[in-house]
Amino acid sequence: MLSLRYFVCEQCGTVYASPDEPPKCDDCGEPSLREITHELHSDTYFTR
């Protein structure tokens, strides 16, 4: 099973969760997204 990685578009603020980096932002077309996977809280933050 692949782990999800999280990316943010610096241009419009859209966040993506994907096993691979998206080629561009689907909302504004910005080609460079910044990975924020290691800036998020632990897995327990997202579960009950």
C-alpha cells in the first residue's frame, strides 16, 4: 500500500493528497507544488 503525500499550491492554496506529486494544480494550473507531508500532525490527528 502506498502512503499518501500532501502537497500545497502556493499560488491558490489548494491542497492535494496523492501517492505521487501532481504535475500541476488543477485549480489554477501552477506547475510547482510544495510538499507539506512532514509539516502535518501525526496520523492520530486525523482519526478518532
